[in-house]
Amino acid sequence: MGTLGTAVSYLDIASRLGPDHKISAIIEICNRTNRILDDMLVVQCNNGTGHQTTIRTGLPTVTWRILNYGVQPSKSTTAQITDTTGMLEAYAEVDKALADLNGNTAAWRLSEDQAFLEAMNQEMATTLFYGNEQTNPERFTGLMPRYPSLPASATDMTVTAYNVINAYTSASGADQTSVWLVVWGENTLHGLYPKGSESGGFNHKDLGEVTLDDAQTPTGHYQGYRSHYKWDLGLTQRDWRYIVRICNIDTSALNASTVDLITAMTKAYYRIPALEMGNAVFYANNLVLQWLQLQAIAKTVLALKYDEVEGKPKTSFMGIPIKRCDALLNTEAVVT
């Protein structure tokens, strides 16, 4: 297991903060409702709130040499990119008299704050897929803007678009969705948190007792408690070959065979050069998972594997876990 400053998961961070640390409890709450946090590795930024990294864009040439003939020198080609983190914040306020009723004010406040944490969780999960700094500069860039189009040639293995698979050639309308195969790793794809943060970008501050205003006219005042939550997170793509998007899953055409999910996922599996480079996971929303199960039942060969781990059902495809992520929308446009 790595140390803070290298690639770690949020579960690792929570375990190191200690059982009595409130941030640890917050991370555990977020993990329960945002399954991506179980898988995503995060790395501390090397430049404040930004992270500069060098990615390899081409390999050097190598030569078979014969006696008395030399070898021409060559080198790999690289590019430097900088990814930034976004700041997601919320203020939670509760009535002091209500919070003090049960005798355990801190625990009651945290339970009430879970609605705010869930809203932050859903927003962060959505941004991981759809965030785009070009249109929303306050956010970070997620996966979809990095894989926006189909390849011009189905055999061109040198471009990012090669890892965009068309699930249904007759897709039409703005009712599309995608399945993603992601290999999380320090050299493939990972999250970012600002330099100096020991809690992976999670911050909580108890602002204590404050005077709050009600919604009446004229305004009334009452005493309450206020909490401030802040989550700084970014995403960096080290190697485009370890992320695959299955697009143009037409939700209006989903049935037992029209949109062949299993064939598309098989193609995605073989797009990945080396699965051992990290933690591979398929992500799909609830509607797609439903039809994936039904299509698997119709197959003569069992395509999916079902296990029970710690009392919970687990589904995998060719050894890769499949996880539900309802941040994946059913309103995507057709990818061309």
C-alpha cells in the first residue's frame, strides 16, 4: 500500500486519519453512495492546485543491426500537460434547539449533513464523467470531453478515438448513454487533490453556533449550527489507452438484442493493452445494467459472473467488476 503523496484510494486515506477523525467518517459516507471512490486512486498535486505531468505520445524506433553497420539514434516523443482541481463547497445549517434535543448534538448534525454530502457526491461523480473546463472553467475536465468522437478509421490505434466504441450504428436522438471501462492506476488514470492536503482534498470546518435567518417576511432570527464542507478534486489521464468508452447506447432501442452490450464490452476488454497496469472496472447506469443482465441470460454461454462478497452480490465481465454509476446520463447526444 502506498503512502500519502503517491497513488492511494479514499479508503486508504480514511483508514489513516483514524476512527475518531470526522473527515474519516465523511469519506466513509461518500464511499457508500459513490462507488467510484472505492476504485479511484488519487495523487497529490505537484504544483499547488494543479498537476503537471509528462505523457508519452510516441515510442522510439528500434533497429536490427548487422555487423559493420550502425544504428540510427532515436527517442520517444512526449508532451507536458497540466490538470487542475476544482473546488466543490457546501454550507449545512441546522436549528440548534432541534440538534440539542437528543443529547448527542455532533452525531445528529452529521446525520442531517448527509443530504449535503450526498448532493456533493452526486455532483462530483457527474463531473468525473462530464466535467469540461472549456464550458465550466470552475470545474475539472472529466472523461467524456477526452473521448468525444468515433475514430475516422476503425484500425487507427494511435489516436484516442480508437478507444471509443460505437454500440449501435443506428443510434438517433438525445437519449444515448455510455458504458466506461477504466483502469485506475498511477500511470494510467487517477484523481488529484491539492498539494499539502492530508485528507485527499476533503475538508470540514465546524463553524459552531451562529444566528440564522428564517424564510418569513419580515425575517426572523434563530440560533443554529453551521458546517462548511469543501472537496477539491481533479482528474489526470496519463495514458489514453487504458480508458474505453462504449457510446451510442440508444436507450429507446435497448432490448434483448438490438444494442449488443456484451459484444461491445468484449471489444472494450481487448482495447486495453495490459490490465495488470491498474484496477480495471466497468461503469454503467441502472438501465444498462438491467438490460445487460437480460442479454446475458439469453446467451447460450454465460457472459457474466455472479459472486457474493461480504454478503453483497458482485457482477463481473471477463474478470472485471461491473459497478452501477447513475451519474451516467441517458440524455447524451449521438457520437459521430
